[in-house]
Amino acid sequence: MPDVLENAIVILERLVSFESISGRPTHGIVGYVQDYLNSHGIESTLSYDEAGERANVFATIGPQIDGGVVLNGHTDVVPVEGQPWSSDPFILTRKGDRFFGRGSVDMKGFLACVLASVPEFKAANLSRPIHIAFSYDEENGGYGMPVLLNSMATKPYRPEVVIIGEPTQMQIVTGHKGGYEMRTEITGAEVHSCDPTKGVSAISAAMKLIAKIEETGARRAANPAANSPYTPPYPTFNVGTIEGGAARNATAGWCHFEWEYRQMPGEDGSKTIAEIEAYAANELLPAMKAVNSRADIQIITEVAVPALDDRNAEVAAAFVSAVTGLNSRGVVSFGTDGGYFSDANYSTVIFGPGDISRAHKADEYIEMDELAAGVGFLAKVAKRLSQ
């Protein structure tokens, strides 16, 4: 175990060094993972986005038969711009028993545990396979998952259980909210601000539409789901970025903003999106077009991330319970690639080292004991699959 843990730290240092921000090419980090697997005699396959710039990695250790366990994690991380880091976010920095760096807990720590355990997986007399599936662009909507699932469907065998190693403090999670990742593009008409009535301010339209989104969120928050395990127990909305206009003395000819809507499991989120679209089309656009026919509002669903509910979780949860002795099961409000796997009828749970509260912010870190728990769990998985 100490050798595996030390190897995990070395690998984590390497993984953190790759600035694998969502949406960027993955050649560096994917090449490293593939070379590492090759060095241990493990063949892997890559599945690419349409441009061939980003790739998922899939590999199988053990017999190529139905069943076994998929160990899933994502290689991408969120940006660091504007965050007050105490050290370089892309250099793993150790302070005591904490390892700081972007992605250290979300979720390159788990990836490092998996890769460090590869020699142990190979040495085990596996009767059922262990599959390694690393996906791209989870953080901005799971764009890699449809590509990965299509690639997995071409294999002559089908895994039984998926374990997604997102940070859950090593607690079994069987459900989470979904998410609609949205972009709104508003076209106005620029005129001199001495008489703004002759133009159309795209920013003013955005303000009204954002107010509608906020009002919808407040209305939904006022009607929480009874006895819900989720915190908060209702769908949430967030406007994350906004930009537009050219000058203070001209009406804004354009405005773009990005937002998200996190729906509850079992909820048809498209109805809520349709309500907001109807408000834009019926309440805002007519007055805008009356001034200038070129005015427009485009509400774009960039990706609809499925929620994870527990309808397909039982087999996977029972497997993790058998390995760990844990019986309690919970839910989280953050999203993962779990909904994609579950919707494809893979029994799926979320279970991994670290605390999600440290993710996506400055001085993100994972602790030594958490890495040790990760590699310890994976050793037990290999033992279970060897029986």
C-alpha cells in the first residue's frame, strides 16, 4: 500500500501539471495516460470529439467478458483566472499532508489512485474485468460522455457496474441533480444615447430576461419538494457571465449571458426552459422588433446534463457496500457524468476521495489520508473481482 500511495502522489503531480481546462485540446494529459497504460502492457482506445482535439480514454484489465466494474473520472478542470491562489495552481504543492493544485480533488486525485493501482490490478487474478474510462469536458456539460458511450457500445462485452470517483468523502451517492447549460444571445440596435428610444438596448432586454429567470427561481424555491434529500430541495438557477455593448453613450447592440438551470431528478426541465423562451418571444421581442426588425433573442441549450436517480443504482451500490461495509446511501446537489451512464442502463454510483467543497476555488487540495483511502478502496475492488 505505501508504494501505491507514493506512486499516486507522483502521478497526481504529473496530472496537475497539465492545464486541462474544459474545452481545450486534451493531447497532453491523454497522451500521458495512454503512455502510462502502455508502459504496463495495457492497451487503450481513444474516442474523439468531431475536431479530433479532445479524447476519452478506455482500457480493460482482466478478462474481456461481460460484467466487471468501470472506474470513471474526468480529465478536465475548471479555469483559475481571477482566483487568489497561494501557489501555482498547475504545480502540485505539498503543505503538510495536503496537496494543493487545480484538479487535485476534482478529480485528478481519483485518476491518480486508479493509475497507481494498475500494477495491482494486473497482478490480481481477476475473474471479472476492471475498466478504466476517463472522459473529457465533464465540467462544462459532459460533452465527452455521448462519445464515450458510443465507443463502449462497440465493445464485445458490457460492464455491469460504474463507479464515478467524484469527491464524496468516500460515501455512497446514488443520486444528483441534472443541469441545463444555457447561453442567451440578444441582438439590439445601436443608436446615440442622446435619444435611446430610437434604438434597442440588448442589455436592457437581458436585464428583463434575467429578472424572469430570477423570478422563476424564486417561485420554484418557494415550493420545495417535500421530504427531499437534496440541499436545497428545489431546482436552482444561476447566471454566471454577462457581456455586451460598446460604449456608455450608445445603446447596446448586443448582449450575451450564460446561465444554468439544475433540475431535480425526475423533472422534465424542458418545460421550464420553454416557459422562459415563451416570455422572451411573447413579452420582450415584439416591442424590440417594433423599433428595429433586426432585434432578436436566441436562447440556446448548449447541453442538457441528465440527473442521476437511483433507478439503476442498486447493483452498483450493493457492490460498493460489499467492498467497504458501508450501507448508507445519499445524494448530492453537484452534477457528474453519472446521469449519462445511468440513462444508458449502467448501474451507477458516485464514490470517491476528498470533499467537493474544496473544488472550483483557489487553493483546492486533497489530503494524504484521502488518497490513501482511494487506493485502499481500489485494492479491495480488485480483490472482490478476483473471487
